[in-house]
Amino acid sequence: MNVLLLGASGRIGQRIATELLNRGHEVTGVSRSGDIDEINDSDFKAVTGDATDPDDIADLASGHDAVASALGPSENADVETLSGMTKALIEGLRDADVDRLVWTGGAGGLSVGPDTKLIETEDFPEEFLPLASAHIDALEIIREADDLQWSYIAPAALIEPGERTGEYRTADGELVTDEDGESYITMEDFAVAFVDELENGDAIHTQLAVGY
Ligand SMILES: NC(=O)c1ccc[n+]([C@@H]2O[C@H](COP(=O)([O-])OP(=O)(O)OC[C@H]3O[C@@H](n4cnc5c(N)ncnc54)[C@H](OP(=O)(O)O)[C@@H]3O)[C@@H](O)[C@H]2O)c1
């Protein structure tokens, strides 16, 4: 597959790029600088692009089989940039006539019980509330784009660099927890789940949670 990856310079994006390349896909990796020195592979091309600009997205997406996103607002940016990037991405995909989108979302919007989302729980860290809300807004925008074959892949509550085991579990819209009640995934195994979905398309129009 020939994949356009937005957020390829980010922590999760680099791991998704590596997983895609190890499976023989071709990857065009977008960042604002166009420099992604961490990835050296003849099937990887680093390009410059601004994910808030639908024209940039349309130009870049054109000719690709699918668009993958590991976009997140940069440290100094307003978290609401995420909604802007989501809208620009959808508009750009439509203009480019590419209809497959696999998106890295947030855990805050996942259900943890009847009528309760993770973000609504007492222990949810206050500092993450704005970003978690921005991810929920982005999901609402994506949900309205049913002309696209979108999949929204939500990480576990805790995701960090670690080992690639190839193991993970998924759930439709519900936080995945282990037998101790912990919700965790390494970025490497999140990338495995992400690329599995990109290849298989089993979770079209689904908020798919990933964890151990
Ligand atoms: N448990 C959770 O819910 C959870 C935990 C961790 C992460 N996440 C989410 O997963 C996503 C990825 O996380 P991460 O830690 O990998 O993020 P990150 O390292 O901060 O990477 C963000 C990526 O977005 C790109 N980007 C930002 N603004 C852009 C723009 N205007 N145009 C083009 N590219 C732009 C950055 O590229 P540049 O090189 O151009 O800056 C970078 O590649 C985020 O949305 C994050 O919120 C969720």
C-alpha cells in the first residue's frame, strides 16, 4: 500500500511509519519541517506539509491508497488546532479522492461504564482535560464524514515507548483494561494494531480502543 502518514515526525507517528515499512508498505511522511532523520528506508519519503491546510493535504494525499494520521497539537499550539486539522484533513481527502483514513485519537472519549466516558471519571488528570475534549470534538467531526472509510484508533489511557510484542486487544468504543484494571499499551504495539486495521479494514466507521 502507498500510505500518506501525517504526524510522521511524532512519537507515535514514527512507530507507525516503522511498522508500515517493516511490512513492505511505501510511506510518505509529513511534518512541517520535512526533516524526519530518524527513519532511513528507501520506501520512506519525508515531505513538508501543514495539516491545517486542506490544499496541502489534497496535494499530498493525491495518488495514495490511504491516509494515516498520528497528528497532535504541538506543545505551544492551542488544543483546538486538532479540530482544525481534522476538518482540513477531511476536506483534503475529499478533494484528492482518497477515501481511506485511519486516525490516532484519544482515550478520554472511551466508555468505562454505562453512560460514563473516561474523561468524566474522578481520577482523570485535570491537565489532560482540554486535550481529551479536543480529541472528542475531533471524533465528532470524523463521525460526520461517513463518505470516508474512516477508523478512529484510540490508545489505552497510558501509552508510552516500549516493546513490540505483537499482542493487543481491541474493543468498540470501550476502554481496554487488563486483569488488574490497568489500561496500557506500548507505542510499538499500538502501531501494530493501527497498521493491522489499515490493512484489514475490520473497523470502518468505528472508534476502536486498543490495549493489553
Ligand atoms: N492516551 C491517550 O489518549 C493518548 C496518549 C498519547 C498520545 N495521544 C494522541 O496521539 C496523537 C499522537 O501523539 P504523539 O505523542 O505521537 O504526538 P507528538 O509526538 O506531539 O506528534 C505530533 C505530530 O503532529 C504533527 N503536527 C502538529 N501540527 C501539525 C501541522 N499543523 N501540520 C503538520 N503536522 C503537524 C507534528 O509534526 P511537526 O514535526 O510538524 O511538529 C508531529 O509529527 C496525539 O493526537 C495525542 O494527543 C493520545
